[in-house]
Amino acid sequence: MQVPLETRDDAEALRAYRDAFVEGIREHHARGEPARSWALPFLIRRCAWHMLDHAWELEDRDLTNALA
């Protein structure tokens, strides 16, 4: 699912995207289908790791001069 970058600035659109993502995972799980070549438990762990990795990248960024 492609989502415009502006979605991140719209709380309602972001919530709708997240709800659709979770619903997609639930539908696949109910049918017992893998997510392409990944088993669903792996997909969920991989997504969680990916989001955490982005959080770490943001945390490591030096924003000292960003507001200047």
C-alpha cells in the first residue's frame, strides 16, 4: 500500500493507515496465508524491529543546529 508522505502530518490519516495495516495482517492470519515469503509472526517482528530502528536513528541524530 502506497501512502503519501503527507499522511504523517495528518493524525486521522495516519490512524486509518495503521488500522488498515493491522486489518491486513489479521485477514492474512485468518486465512493462514504467509505475507509473500514471510510467515506472519516474522512479518510482525520485522515491522516492529524496523520501527524501533527508525526511532534509534532519530535518537542518534544530532539536532543541535536544527532549530538555529
